[in-house]
Amino acid sequence: MVFEHMAHGDLHEFLISHSPKSDCSIDSDMDMRVLTQSEMSFIAIQIAAGMEYLSSHHYVHSALAARNTLVGENLTVPTSAPGPSSDT
């Protein structure tokens, strides 16, 4: 299997390091700043759209979690089916 390199790592650690309560960010590209509400919405919308797409093709994503979701450049958050599951 080949996976795309996602510059910001997993979503769980990314959100922790860019939260208002974070002491410091581990990601230099984001300038150690807190995510805006708009950026958080952008991430959530991408995840929802990805899940809607998978559902429309009868795939069941049984492992959706922030730790299993990666964040790329420009806050891209692709969602893919983890394996050969279906709801039929």
C-alpha cells in the first residue's frame, strides 16, 4: 500500500497542539497559533463530505477517529475507507 504524506500528522495531535489551551505547537508551518473557528469548520466539513461520499458508495468506515485521520497542507483532511467493508 502507498499512502500520501500528510505534513501535519494525525488530527488528534494537530488539534491538541493548535488548541487555545496548548502550551506550544509542534508544527512550525502553522506558526504556533490557535485554529480559527472557520478552519475548524473547514476540517469538519471535509470529514463529513468524505463520510457522505463513502456512504453513498455503500462503504462503512468502522475506524473513523481523530487519531486515524491525517492533516495535509492547507488543512486538507482526506477520508478514505480503511478496508473492504460494505453495508450491503
